[in-house]
Amino acid sequence: MADSDHSMTLPSVTRRRLMTQLVAVAGLWPFGAWARESISIKGRQDDPALRLCESWHEVHRSTLALCRQQQQLETYLVKAIGFPCAKVKLPGGGEKTVHSVESLDEFYSPENEMAWGRAFSELAAHQARWDAADAEIRFSSTDELIQRSEEAEQALLDELPLTPACSVEGVLAKLLVILRYGEHWDDSDDFPWRHIRSVLDDLARYHDIDPATIVGSRVC
């Protein structure tokens, strides 16, 4: 049976799949019905932290939408074309499946030159089919859009500790951004996310504010 090369780096969309495992923050609050349904427009204008957090949530939703779109495009490419690969016959018998020229080069030797050349041609042809389909559905272009959106997210996140909140809602909004970002990458029960969520819950309960009504906080 042919062996497989597991050192392949898959298209960059796969490293973002964790992004789509959203934490439903609004569903975590145990407080039931709330009297306050929304934050006033005047409050958003007066509190720079609220405006910043609103912008972050908008960009974050855009990033997630692009990630979902690219996952769909990747799924189509994998089903229609398959990840580029080739099988190279080994001098001692058997064969190896490779997914890149770099991996293929590891099996080159003068006595194996013809088999190596056939595998190289097979890999190049498969890559060409992938590239043609990629160009048609704009899979790689979506990756560039995701990178720009992520950079915009990070720029706003970097501004968060530099932007003072002028209201309790602004403080809650900042905590929600921190939670939403942090819990995407770590277990939501790990330190400090569970502890930050507890502080947020306490503030929200004490001031009778439903965190789900904080502007931009709903999961799309």
C-alpha cells in the first residue's frame, strides 16, 4: 500500500477554521429578560470605546463571513480537483505520495530520475488544474481579503487598551471584544476567559444591563 506524505501544508483557509467555531456569548448570560433593549445613539457618540468596539464587531463579522465563504470554495476545490499530489516510485520498491515539489525532491536520486520526472509531471499537471479552478472561483483572492480583514481587526484590537470607556456600557463592550477574540483560540473555560466572563456578568447584573444588547455584540 502506498505511503503518504503528511508534511503538506494545506491552503491557508484551513488554519482559520477555528475562527468559525464561534462562542455564542449572548447565550452564556444567566439573567433572563432585561429592561434595557439597546444603547442610545447619543451614548455611542459620547463613548469612544463603544464606537471602537462597534467597529471591531463589524470587521469581525466580515472576517467570519469571508472565512465561511472560503471554506465553501475550498470544499468545492477538494471535491472537484483534489489537493495537488503525485505518487513517486521508490528505488527499493513501493511508492510515496507527495504534495509539493519540495517533498518530491527528497526522493530524487540518479537511479530514480525517470520515476522522479514522471511524478514531477503528474504533480505539475495536478497543480495546474487546481490553479485553473482557483482562478475561476477566486479561492486565493478570498484569502487575501481575509488577511486584510484580520489586519483591520487586529489594528482595532490594538487600540482597545488605549481607548478609555466613558460608560459602564463601554466597559462591558470592551470586555465582550476581549472575550470574543480570546475564546476563539483557547478553551472558553481556561484562565482568564471564565474569570473575565464572571466580571462581565457581575457588572451587567449590578447595572441591570443585558450584555446581548451591547452594540455589535450579537453573534452573526
